[in-house]
Amino acid sequence: MLQSRLVNLENDIEPYKIEVFTFGYVKILEKLIRGKEDEEAIIKNLQEGLYILKTKNGSRKIYVN
């Protein structure tokens, strides 16, 4: 019962926007996501390079190799 409740809480997360920019500040992606797993899937599919990610939690720089 506890596990199903935890899953339901995860599904109840309000979608938020993620934006991905190149280091030249060219927007290459804008999408609504529901959490870290969605964010990690987007990062995993990026080509090698440096990027800026903007979410509701702020901006951060990432390197994908």
C-alpha cells in the first residue's frame, strides 16, 4: 500500500518547463517535464558538448560526453 501511494505522489507532480541552450545561448529544446527522470532522459539524448539547462530550480551548466 505504501509503495502505491509513493508512485501516486510521483505522478501528481506539477509539470514544469526545461529549456536547453548551447553555450552560444541558442535554445535547442523547450519541454514540459515531470521530474528528475525526465530531465535525465533529455540530458542522456544530447550530443556531446556544453549546455545550459534552465528549470524552475534555476540554471546550471552541464557537459555531455
